[in-house]
Amino acid sequence: MRSRARGRRVRPLFERLGDRCLPSGFAPAEIAAAYGLAPIMFTSPAGKTVVGDGSGQTIAIVGAYHNPNLESDLRVFSQEFNLPEADLTVVSLAEGRTEPLWAKESALDVEWAHALAPGASILMVEARSDSALDMLEAVDVARHTPGVVVVSMSWGFPETPAQRVYDTHFTTPAGHPGITFISSSGDHGPEGGAVYPASSPNVLGVGGTSLTLGPGGVGTETVWDMSGVGLSRHSAQPRYQMATQRSGRKSTPDVAFLGDPATGVRVYHTPPGASEGSWRVMAGTSLGAPAWAAIMSIVAQGRALDGKPSLDGPSQTLPLIYRLSPWNFRPIQTPGGTTLGRGSPNGSALISSLVSNESATESKAVAPGGAPVASRGARFKTPPVRHREATPPRAFQRISRPPARWGRLAGLPRLGAGGEWSVLAGPPTRG
């Protein structure tokens, strides 16, 4: 992102393109083909062929402020590309407050999660504001929602010495099936270094590439020069990176996806307060988070068909990503000769590998000090939830907030007194 962050406000990580419409933007079918995501087929225990589209799984997306046009814009997007109607639920803590940049971000995230996993349910959690602690509160809402298998976060904030205190927000709650947490690595180039939460050892960080298509599929895919990349200043190197680097600090990103706005994707967006929307071309590393979330929802679908639980991010997804054979990825070379994490996904091979892997039967979360903590989540298999509650679930009547001292330690604003959050079922109302 090119704009200056306001204090310790969280930054949505995508390139500002204003209102210009670039007709060269990629469509869902082109991106799915480029990354080996169409068609994905599974075989059910009864021998029936099942389309791998995330059916029965829920993708949670965390953003800030309310987007009053999110559902109607998603409907236009789906109709344009012959996608099925989306099962979207918006959980809003924003009390009707809107912000144009964040509205654009949520449109990109929701539309492209649906584009690549059209069978998955989508839970959009709108934080009260873009302060770091409000965003983490929204992450907590997302990860405690039944049925969620992956949480997408297209935002980040500068690293701080006390950031490990927040790592527990990116763990699977006890009694919940495994959750993978995914975050964009930033749009500030190598000089900007790592950003949090992509630099958390519990989070899968996604960097950006420049993509061109040729007659037979992918023409070229190279590192985008504005992709966030670098070593964390404050997160120790996790064990799963030991085979790839020995710096003693976590390197970001872990994986890659299209991020260059010059080779971006089509998004339909109506700004808050506007009466008409328009098509835009957007990208940034913001695109990579919901795209990888879509992939993980398809993985969870395939594992469910095999009678396996969804993967836990810190103890299963991340170690597996680094352990899998190179043919599961397309390596992306940086100017320095290293690769952009493991690279971009070779979808069919990657999904097959993550589905077939016989991972531990007990999911493990990671405590602030890095020690694994047993979680009962992966032992339970819950039915898919369609998320059409008219009132907040009992578990969320009171939202647990981080101690105020965390804000002081990390140099972040404290949580103020908050209002109730609401589930907006059906057409969203204008804020």
C-alpha cells in the first residue's frame, strides 16, 4: 500500500487504483486455470465424483468498517461470471461506520474467495475500526464461529517487539476443527520488510507475483517488485523453516499468488454512498490471502470426504507446506536468486497432497512462547453450518478483549468501549 498508515492503524494491503477500469483484468476461469484449480475432483466414500469447490466449508474474511454494498456487488460479480449464488453472511462490529478504502478491500476479498471456491460459505467479519486491537477482536469472532476452516486477513501493521503476545489469536480454539490463518505480506516492496501478522509463526503469509498468460496457460510468473518480503525483526524462526533458511527469524512470505495490479483481476465495486458500481482491476498481496483461503477450503472439503478433520494452521498446514515436494508449487525467483517462499500453488497437486496427508489426530495450537499446546479441535467433526442466524450466537454475546496493557506494550491504541455486533442476514443496510 502506498498511503501512510495512520498511527498504528492496520493497513489493507492492496494497490490503490482509483476508479479507472482496466479491461485486461483476469476473470475467475483464467485464474483458476493458471493455478490448476479447475476442475478439482474428489471421490466420495460411495464412489461418486464430487466437484472440489469448498462445499460444506466456511471461509472467514476479516476486514474493517461496514460495506453496505457487499452483497449486491457480489451478486453482480457472480452473475457476470456464471458463478452460483454465494452463501454470504456479514458479521458487523462497525455499527454502520463505513470507509471507502476498506469497502473496496472487502469487495476484492469476498468476490475472489467466492470465485475460486464457489461452493464454500463466506463469513465476512467487519471490525469496529482499523485499529489493530479491533481487528484482532474480529479475528476472535471469526475463529470461534462454527464451521470456519480458514481465516483470511488482507491487512497488516508494522512489527513491534511485543507482537508475540498476539500470536494466540491465530490458533484454533479448543473444541473447534482445525483453522488455517492466512495474511498478505504487504505491498511495500523488500525495503518495507516483514509485516504482522504475516510474520507470525502461526500464520501463512502470502506474497505477490506478476502473471502473464500464454496460449497454453501460464506464460510467465515472476516476483512482483512491490511484494512484501523479508525477515521478521521479532518473530523467531519456526521449526518448519529450518530446511529452507537459518537466519533465526521467520522469513516472509511463505507462499505466493498473483499480486501485481498491472496483471490484476476484475472486481465489481460500489463505493459507500454511491448509487452505481463499476468494474475495476485490482490486486496487491490482498488478492493472495482470499485466494489461498479458497484453496484451503477445498482441501478441507476433500479431507471431510475422507473422514479427516480440517488442518490446523500452526501445527499442520504450515509444516506441511514446507515439507511437501517441489512439484506442489511453482517456484518464484526473486532478483536476489532466492524463492518467494515455497512459490505459487500447483493447485491440483497441492490440494491432493494436503488432503491425502495423514496428519496428527490431535490439533496443536502454539502458545506465545512457541510451545505447542494440545487442542481438542481436530478430534471432532462438525456438520457444515449455513450461517443464517438472526441474532448473535450465545458464545459471542460477550467478546473477550485483550488486556489494555497489550496496547501499551505494542504501541497500539487501546480498545475503547464497544457496541454490540450484529449479523446482517439478507441484503445489507446502508450505514
